[in-house]
Amino acid sequence: MLGYLKSRLRLLWDEAVGAAGGVGGTSVVVVRAARESLVVVVGGEETSGLIVYGLSPRGSRRPEFPFGVWDVAGEVAEFTLVGGTWEVPMWEVPVSVWPVKDQFEGAVRATFEAVIAGGCRVAWIGAEGMPFCDPPLLFEPACMSGGVLAWMTDDGAFGCPMDPDLPIAAADDECLRMLRRHSYGLADAED
């Protein structure tokens, strides 16, 4: 808890000093909280939010998005990317009120459980402008490093390095390699 408070105070200090243009003529780089940095595009406008993805074999049933989990600002847009043997259902979620860390992890877990229950092998979160590649490069670190903020596999493995009140934190490259191995035949499909 003390570490969280120190991080939060540092973030607030950096924002205050950055807004003032620095101290004593020095420049300051402002590091914003994830909730202030993550966006989706709704009606041509950027708004605070995230993108939930799933990966499933082509022709699987469509996962149902758990709408009651998030406090959304408007409509959740649904899309599906399709290849010869794979599908990536995705939902652009405009978030109006971001949950705090523990509640955030709970919302992410509940969302992923619904996506996995809907037939996906892997579920993950990203946002507009973050690295994303279709198969055969899905989860390839050279293409998607920094692009997965939280994840779950269909065997129950789960990771959520992101805290919405701290700067963006993504899964590391070893985690991406693990997701790629878990998605064998889909993430690496040449079609």
C-alpha cells in the first residue's frame, strides 16, 4: 500500500510540475496514468477506453461481452477479424469511470472469463495505437511488444500488470512468447 501511495504521489507531483513547465527552468516529462492514456475511437473521436480481444478457431461461437462489468460511456463497438483458420473477436470499450486497481483486476478477470467461456483460447486487453498484429505474427514480440496489458488463457492462467492509476504497464516479451505457444495453430497460422 505504501508503494502505491508513493507512486501515486510521484505521479501527481510529476503532473503538477509538468503542468507548470518544470522547476527552475528544467523540463519535466509528465508520465500520465493509464486511465488518462488509454483510448478507443468512438464516432471518429478518441475517448478513454480499452480494447478487449479474443482468439478462437474460425467458426467458433461468438463470445458474449459482459456489459455489466464496465461503466461504459456510450456503446461498446464489436468487430471480428477473420483469417482462414482463426478469428479475433474484439470489443472497443469506452470507459466512463475506471475502477481502481483491485476492482480493475476483478473487471478484467470477469471479462476474460466470459470471452474464454465463449470459445476463445486466449483473451487480452490493448488500446488504440498499441501494437497489434494479425496471425501469423500475433503475440510475436518483434511485432507486439508492449501491446498486451492483461491476459488470460483457456487453462485459467491470468496476468494483469496494469494499474489504471499508474503509467501503462504491459506484459513482457516472455509472456507474449507464452501466449503464442498457448495459441499454437492460431496465432502463427499462415492463411
